[in-house]
Amino acid sequence: MKVCMILTDGFEEMEAVGTYALLRRAGLTVDVYSLRGTKATGRFGLTCSEIQDFARFKDNGYAAVVLPGGPQYKELEASRGVQQALADFHRAGKYLCAICASPTILGRAGYLKGKNYTCFTCMNEDFGGHFTNAYATTDGKLITGKSAAATPEFALAIITALLGPQAAEKTKKEIYYQEYK
């Protein structure tokens, strides 16, 4: 099963890299796209390179789109291409996943209306849904995360939705409980 993640400069490293690592650990394929060609630099200077150019984005059977937060959310929200991808995923009944500041993109586009969701507390607006204040919230095909600290719970919610609770529990045990030999 495949997931796509969309970045641009200013992404929150913990949310992007942590989510990526946990999804891969669970066995999901994660294709990372950048609005800045084939690289993106996070808010603390980590540069991801040799990633895919969003200008060439095609839905190649993705089950979900993931939007990490950080200051990048403004550029993602302003992108017609990102807005079109979100609309296409929503119309096709695929998962829309966003964490921290990025759920505001979904809220302003109307996807949070009538839904349970979470986001970085100070970013919450009246999106017409119910703010849960939880670390991660799933409501139908919508998965939202609260903050960088919520990255494991957010990723595990995506894994649960796409691969089932057993895969999420296995991944959780690997990161929290497994002893190395």
C-alpha cells in the first residue's frame, strides 16, 4: 500500500521524518514530494534531497496523503496543486492526514466540517467540526495530529487505518518495547 507526503521549505522535521519512518517500519511505501523541485529544507535546517518534484505528481494508487506541519503549511495551503490533490483524494474516498498546523489547510478547505479533529491548539479556528484536543484523531477518512509530540500517535493512527490494528500494535511494540540484542 502506498502513501504520499507533500513537503516544502519550513516543514517540521519531527513530523515529516518521524511519520515517514514509522509508516515505512510498518511496511507502507511512502513517496515524498516537494513543492521546491527535488528537495525541501525543514524549519531547523534538515534538507531532504532526491525526493520527487510535486510538479510531476500523479496519483499512482495512493491510499492517503500526509501533510506534516510547520511554517510550510502556508505554502502548501496556497498551492493550487496541493488543493487539487486534496480534492481528488477526498472525492476518491482516500485518507487525508495532517498534523500540527496542517489540519488548518483541511479546515479552511471545508474538510473538517462536521468532523472530529485535532491540530496545534493555537491554530484551531471555527472549522465547523469538533476539536478533540487529542494527540491523534481519526474520523472516517480524516486523520489529524496535534503537534510534533503527537507524531508517533499520528503515524500509528495512519497505520491502523491502512493496515489494521495488528500492524499498528506490532509497530508500536517495535518502537516502545522491543529490546535490542
